[in-house]
Amino acid sequence: MTERDKKFEAFVKSDLEDNRGLIINQYKEVISIMNNPTEMEQFRQSYLTNMLMYVTRHSEFYKKYEGFKSINDFPVVNKEILKKNWDRVFVDEFRNRTDNKEKRTSGSTGTPFQVYWDRRKHCRMIADAKWFAHQGGVESHERIVCMIVNEKGDRSPLEKQQRDNVYNIYCSYFDDDSIERILKELSDLNPKMIIAYSSMWDAVANYIFEGKAPAYQFALTSIMSEAEGLKERTREIISDYFGCPVYSRYGNEECGTLAQEDGSEFGHRLNTASYYIEVLSLNNDEPVEDGKIGRVVITDLFNYAFPIIRYENGDLATKITTADGRVYLKDVIGRKVDMLYTTDGRMLNWLHALIFLKKYKDIKQFQIVQETRYNFTWVLNTKNHGYEDLILSEAQEIFGKDSRHVFKYVEEIPKLRSGKTQMTVCKIDPHKEFGDQ
């Protein structure tokens, strides 16, 4: 029996004992819906109806919509609206449940946000992850490596990584030494799939392009790129170096993985098994025709603890529906970040510079601007001015002890066309500032 088979067998046994088979059964259901979208459409619609009926009875925020005729009777909400009405959205019966899963996001809108998933939703997310990995050619419990930002005190225990066969490599900086270490760890772990943010892949691609990377010795099945848009140049360099296809994933912390490229010409295949996705006009809340640009609006069919109903996440995209019922998002526009640099010239993982802020709920929006090599401006939308010492301490640890930081308080940070706030702005030319280090 292979390592994968042993770990998968142990997982199935644990799921049956602890969850009554909830993950495995939901995984089978996701497969059935995604493989037979037309035949399973009525079944999927029943999940939407059940969710809408539930929230009008149990969520204070949605009770006034009881008697609805369709989802169009519900309001389109955004992160600010959900934060403002957080206690009224949260369903009382799930408060203080020990099996809830807390999800925090630093927010691609520059707005920190916190939601809770109930147990069934958490299991659904795991089932979804298995389906998306399968689309990338990797079966459950084959080895995967996730390149992630290290949040203080929030590292996954090694025994859990070994049990799940999903290992973490922590990436906070993108200087040559850091990328050399990352590639060495990847070789040592010998995974079938690697998952990382696109900004991480950009940095690795530049390192490879400059001829600094050794030959990669092991056979990968696929690579996944998450969050910001994947540059075609990056895709080509990474694919050639690792000898496997590179796919883009689309999702967010508060919901999960919403879509993933499948190698077709259509773009990101939507996870219609677990989400109801609308693409609405830029001018009103009417749906746009397939192929026309519109606002992405998400309804999570499984989070009964903190319902996400008609949630506008700030992205723009076009929707395509194929003859056999598959639904795709194409030309997704939204996230925009600039790379930041330490005072000694190291390229920084932008998320590492901001992740510590996501726990502070009274910071409505944030943005960091690198004015010069040493000078940074923190733009904060909050009435609480008591975070400056904390931010200064964290920032000097991240950017350098000789970095200087000032604070600017605003009522609103200007938004991009997509409706999102650009979280990082870099005003320096790193080549002129640092040269070839």
C-alpha cells in the first residue's frame, strides 16, 4: 500500500467516525453536480431555495425578506454592509459553537473582515478542495505543498501536515536567498502539486528567468496560482521550469475556492455545486448577458452560520455558459497590488506587510504606500488612532529598523474601477533605488 493509500484510508475512517462521512459524501455530491451540470440543476436550485428560506427565518438581517419570490428580492451586499450588520447577519443558534471555523481576511478591498463557517460548510470546503485538486490531476492525499505567508503563532502543526499530506512552506520575502530556500524545500518535499499566490510565482519566475535556479529534479502534475491575476509571462516561465501546466484559481477567504481554470479556452470553471454566482450590470442589479463585463456577486449555498447572500466582492468578470451547462468566469478584473521593498532592497511578499492588521475589526480600510526606500505612509480608515505603536513595531521588523512610518487618517480610501482599494502602492523604481544587488 502506498503512502497516499494509507493516509487516504485513515482519512476515510476518521471522517466516518467524526463526521458521519460528511466530507466523503459531499465530495461525491460535488463530483456528481460538476460532472452533470444540466441534469443536476434542479437539485442545485433546491440548495439555493433552502438557504434563502433558512435565512429569512433565522438571520435577523434577512427576516424582512420572508415571502420572497426569487433571489432577486434580496439586496446586493458588500463587505462594508456585512461588517456594519455583522451581529444581525450571524445566526443565533451557531453562536459560541465550538465546531465553528473562524475565517479572517485582510481583504482585497483593503477592509479586514471576519466570518464563521459552521461544521457542514467547513466540510464542504474540504470536499470542494479535493474536487479542484482532482481537476489538476492530483487525488486526495497525494502530496501537495502550499507556499503561504507565515502569520505569527499560526503555523499548522507538522503532524497535521503529515496526516493530510499537505505541507506548508512559509514565504515572507522574495530575495534570492529566500527563493533559493523555497526551491530547496520544494525539492525535498517532492510534491505532486504546488499552490501559491501569483505574486509569489512572479518572484520565482523572475529568479528562474535570471538563470539563478538549479534544474528541478522531480515530476510535478500541476501548479495552482491563487489571488491576484496570473501573468502569462509568469505562467510560461513556471510551466517550462517545473514541466507541468499552471492553472489559476479564483476565490476568497470568506467563501473558499469559487473557480479554477481547467485548460479550456473558457477561463475559470465555476464551482456551481457550492455557490450561486451572478454577474450583474455595472449600473444596476440586473444580470448581464453572457460575454459582457459585470460585477461578480456570490451566494454561498452552505454557510448557515454567517450567510453570504448576494455578496459583491469587488471583482469584475464575464460569464460564459457552455452547451452542456458548465459555467465559467473569464477576464476577471479586480485585485491590484504593488510589490514593496525592505530598506536593504529585498522584495517583500505584500501580504506579509499587512496580514497582522486583519485582526483589528475597527480598522475599516487600510493602505500602505512606499514613498521612498525608507519612508512609508499608512493610510487608515478608523477612528481608533491607538494602533500606531503596534504598527510601527511590526513594520520596522518587516521593512527594516531604519524604515520610517507616518500615519494618515481618512474617511474613505479611493477605490479602483473594480470597487476595490489598492492595498499597496510603491512609488520607487527598485532598479534605480537598489541596482543589481
